[in-house]
Amino acid sequence: MESADVVIAGGGIMGCALAYQLAKRNVDVLLLERETLGSQSTGKCAGGVRQQFSMEANVRLQRMSVKLLEGFEEETGQPADFRQIGYLFVLTLPQQVEDFRHNMEMWHRVGLTEARWVDAAEASRMVPVLNVDDVLGCTFCPTDGIASPADVTSGYAAAARRHGARLKEGVEVIGIDISSGRVQGVRTSEGEVATRLVLNCAGAWSPSIGRMAGLEIPVLPYRRHIAVTGPFPAVPRTSPMTVDFRTSLYFHPEGDGVLIGMSDREEPPGFASDVNWDFLAKMFQEAARRAPALAGAGIKTAWAGLYESTPDHQAILGAVPELEGFWCAAGFSGHGFMQAPAAALLLSQVLLDRSSEIDIAPFAFERFAKGSLVKEKNVI
């Protein structure tokens, strides 16, 4: 029978980053992905990387992720295509301005000193297509930006393999064996594997991995749409990722076109990932209101992927106390790609050193039972 120190269920960015961090420290890692690496939420995300969150733990985590992405090529030998074009949050309601003023104080306190206020006039200069008639203020952080989900995932996967990790595609986890209150192994579509540690990195599908172990993982899947326009020189490649915070509409340069996304807040959870063209029409209507020039942009391609959302829009990181040997790195609520580099490093430290350089206790599974949820408000 095959065996491994650790079995990782799920080969998106989180699973691949964890495989790398653990294998680098001589852990015998087996990662199982039922489709292909990065084929689900990772491969369908917008590639955004930001540090402007409302909860301090997320800001600290993200500052570490940005540093790791800045040094990614040096560390893994492959580029991340990390372009620090900045994130511009466009605020149109007085309450948002008040909330983001509190955020700004916290950001500066934890070291994100480059984040700053931008008024409507400066926002208009930064993003000339922007309609700023109703804009009360904006926040801008120049070290935020976008990276390539495919490049970062494949970079971690290749580096993990170089360190001896086994990453298997087309292999599904179908059961988890438990004895005496702890994990003993996993059953897969290709046979059994003996292991005393399972890391659930299955994203929107993490509840089904949890149920195999008799656990309820509070994650729900929500469809999110993205469209990319044809060539659109009015939004040059240096334009920041721009977020209309009230509607959740965002856009950033993508190749010679523009990538546009928005949350459908009316849609219930579910695993549908086909494109809802009616919603896309609504999204483009909203885009034309915020950036009128986008009304003339044709759609070159569109797709949908899944957010893996928890009740407080925070990730679940670490051991699940009810079952020894079962750990989670899931529930990132739309921030998995940007948070994975730091989350993987910190989880590997907790696992191997019993402590980590940034405290990940706010992301502990126990918070749901305790009812001590602190919502991340800056979710788009």
C-alpha cells in the first residue's frame, strides 16, 4: 500500500503551495487532484493580489503574500507575472468612507504605510475612463496588483516536485479511514494510501472531503463571473485594479483588453459554473455607469468560477480539533489565490514548528463553535 506523511486533497494554488512548503522541509507529501492542477477556482479567478482588508490578520497575511510573490521567481525558478499596478477602491457612500478611514489607520499601524487616500480628481487622473461624479474618496495601495494564477500554481507545483513531492492528477479522494479518533489513511479512485495527516485544500468542494471524515466544514460555493474585452487602449496596462465598492464591480487591464468582474448578490449558493449571459448584461450596464467608455467594449471571452465562502468570509486554516490528523486550508471566500503563498508558509510552520511568524489563530476552525466570528468586510 502507498503511504505518505501528508496527503493533500486538492491541487489548486493552496494545495500546490502547501506541497512545496512541506516538501521543502523534507515532508513526504502526496497531493491528489481529481482533475488537473489549478483547473477549478484557481484557474478561473481574476488574479488580484491586495492588502486592503478590514481585518488586521488578513492585512498581515497579505503583506507576507506580497513579499513572497515579489521573490517568487528567485525562490521557485518560475515567474509569477506579478505586476504591482495597485488597487483603487472607489467609495461612494459616507459609511464606506468612515469604515475605510478606520482601515487606513490600522493599515498604517501594521506597516502598510504606502496605502493612501485619493480624492475624486486624482482618481480621475489615475483611471481616465472613471466616472467620478458620485465619488466621495478612494483608497489606493501601489504595492497591490495582479499576478498569473497559472504561473504561480505551476511554479509551486514544479518546485514541490523538485523537492520530492508526488502530485497526482486525475485521482479523486473517495474516503477517509478513521480509527481511534484519528486519521489513518485515505481511499482514492486508484487505491488506498496510509497517512496520519490529511490537508483539506479542496476549495468549494472542501465540505465533501470533510463529510468523508464525519465533519461539517462551513463552506458554500458561489458562482462569480468574469469577462474580458477585446483590445481597449483607454485602459492601459499601467491602470490599477479598480473596485467600485458599492456594487463590487471591478476591472483591470488584461493583455491589450480589460478584465471585468462583479458579484451577483442575488444568486443563491450552488455549483453552477456556466455563464449567465443575463447577469453579464447587468454587469456591463454597471461597468458602463462607472466607466462609460466600457459601454463600447465587446466581450472577447467570459467564464464563471466558484468562491468558497465561509459565514465570516475568512479562511479556515489549521487543525480541526474534533479529529486528530485532519487539517483545513479552505474557505478563502474569493481570496485564495492572493492568500495562498503566506497561508501555505504559515501552516507549514504551525505543523512542523508548533508556531508561526504571523498568528493564524483568527482563522482557526474552533471559531465557528465558539461563535466568535469577525466578518471580513472588504469582500468583492
